[in-house]
Amino acid sequence: MSAPIVLILAAGQGTRMRSSTPKVLHELCGRPMVLWPVTAALRAGAARVVVVDSPARALDGMLPDGVELVVQPQSNGTGGAVAAAMAELASGSGSGLDPAAPVVVLSGDVPLVSPEAIAALLDAHNAGGAAATMATTILEDPSGYGRVVRDSEGEIERVVETKAHGDSTQAERDIREVNTGIFVFAAHTLRGVLPRLTADNRQGELYLPQVLALLRSDGAAVAAHVVDDERLVLGVNDRVALARVRSLAQGAIHERHMLAGVSIVDPQATVIDVDVEIGRDTVIEPFTTIRGAARIGCECTIRHSYLVDCVLEDGVRVGPFAYLRPGTVLRSGSKVGTFVEVKNSDIGSGAKVPHLSYLGDADVGEGSNLGAATITANYDGRAKHRTTVGRGVRTGVDTTLVAPVSVGDGAFTGAGSIITEDVPPGALGIARERQTNIEGYSERGDRPR
């Protein structure tokens, strides 16, 4: 069997989202919604993945290397989107296309479809020998979905849309088996029937499910593959549905990490993006958020903190109330503690930044201990500069390091110092006014009241 070609329909604007952002670009656990089915298609071994966009080309630059973008010239429905994609595949860029290759059609707003679900649909299609196979599922509340109408023999007859009241009867709306928007066809079959689609509905659109009725009228077999796990084929049409799908996706992410040996103390109070990597025996305590492509090693502890696009090696401790921003690297055994913010900095092995500090654009050597309220002043109003702290350094509380500046190995700073010049190795850097005590000040009449 030829490797499948996967078409992902992403041109719909999603006006029910009430947003200037195209529906399929709304974020879902750290990844734009449309990239979920794209990723599934790639992992399912698709020979080609083609995403159909609107003329605004909102997806330009968003797709992984090798994924093709096709523009649907006008907003004329799912049938028009597939016709645009098939025309592109049949053009010069699609020369040599195997006419018997299976064409899988996915929707950019059905994000939780898995590689396994795609493979199961292809297996059912090949085993059944049908001209087309549609993935369906049974929903307790089918509102908003096209209903699957079967004949007296139980065979697929047609799909009835329910966008407008006149599109369907009450009996049809009572059907709970729904069209998921996921199909598989042979390429030559699909290309042959697409020109026969008609916009005979209130929206004036070409509906892809009409292909099934046309194939039936030609005497061809149309099959249904019922997906038992409805979560895999839930669509997103508004922010309520997006929140529901996000909850399911987040639950699956948590389950994957926990089965791999990560302790998530309270999954209901933890947010972890889909591309985050976490090592075994790491403990994620409640009210922690880990975003982007963060990588966390083994035997770490994260307490009530916010992490974005950072790297934590083995045995790191973070929080509570830490904020690790992009570009942060915490080497093995290091600690970033309470109310500490770190950005674009490398914290060496065994180094400690226990509390109330900000490190931006800094390199901290192994075994150093930065006292409370240690600050790197990394911005001079025009450019960012780096601070270098050597190995085994001890800074006193309330030290400000004004970049560019370096503190040598084994050096110290005095509490309350503003360090603007390099501190040599082993030295003590102090930069503050000498203390003056004014006797009897509390009894003076000119003191502040």
C-alpha cells in the first residue's frame, strides 16, 4: 500500500471564536491548534502533508519543513478546500502522484486525532475495499455536527449538515452518530468526483460529505469507521469547545509523564505544554506551569513556579514562586529558590540563588551562592550586557552587579554593594557609603513626622 497523502483543512475563519486570530492558530497546550493534526499526520508516516489555508495565508511560516501550503481561492466550503488541494497535487508540484494512493482528509480544528487513529482508519479503509471511508463517532450531545444518515441496511447514505435549521429535519437532528470531518479516499476516486459537487445549501458552500452521496449514486461502496474514543475527534468551533479539548489534551500530557516516572502531585493544578520533556523521579508540585520546549532532567523538584523554554539538568530544585524565562540553563544540583527570576542565564552545577533575586544575561560558576536580593543590572538603556560570576563566589545580600562586570573565582561582595568594576579572584568587593550615625536625631524638631 502506498504511503498516505494527508490533506488538512485549515481555511475556516472560525467567527464563533470572537477573535481576530484565525481559529486554527489558537494555542493548545503550547502548540497552535492546526499543528496537532499536522504532527499526527507526520508521525503516521504520511508521504505528503498538505495544509489548505485561506487567501490571507495566516499559516505562512508556521508549518514544519516539508509540509506544503495550498491556498483555497475562495471561502466555498470543505469541498472547495479539498478541490484546491487536489488541483495542486495534480499540478507540476504533484507530478508522479500515485492515483491509487490513499488520501486522508483531516480538519485543522479537530486537534486530538492521533497517529494511531489515522492508522486505524487507513486499515479499516483497506480492509473494507470501499471507495471512501468516513470516521464517525457517537456523541451524547451532537449539536453543531453533521449527522450520519444510514439506510435500512445500515449502510452510509449521506451526511446532513445542521448549520442552518432548513438543512435538516428534526428526525435527522436527533441522530447521535456524527461526521468527524475525517475521511480517506483513493486519489483517483476523489479527483473524479470533486467536479460534481454542488452548492445546494443555504450557505452556498461545497460540502465534502456530498462526495459520499455521489459515490453511492455511482454504485460505489462507502464505509464508516466508528471511532470509540470520541475525544480523538472532537472539533473546536468556539472557546468553550477549545477549553474542553485543552482539558483533554492536558490530561493526556500529564498521563504520559506520570507513566514515564514523573510525579505530578496535583494534575488539576499543574500546566505542562505538549513539547516539554521531564526526566524520571522529578516531582512537580501544585500550581506549577511549564511552557514551551522546556527540558527538565531526572530527580528535580519544581515547587509552585513558572518555567518557559528553559533547561534543567538532573537534581535541580526550583521555587516556590520562581520564574525561569527563555534561555535559562540550570546545571546539575543547582537551586533557584523563592521569588527568583532568571532570564538567558547559565547557573553552574551546585550553585544556589536562594531567594528574592533577578539574574538576566548572566553566567554563574559552579558552587557559587548568591545572597538574597542579588541583582544583575543587565540593561544600560541601549543594549543588554552579560555578567560573569566565577566558581565558589559568595555575594552579600542586596548586591547589584552592573553589567558588563565579572566577579572572579572564590570572590566575595559586601552586603548592599553596587559592583560596577570587576572583582578579582579571592577578593572582597565593597561599594557603599560609610555608615554615619547622628546622635539624638529622634529628638530633633526638624526630623520627618
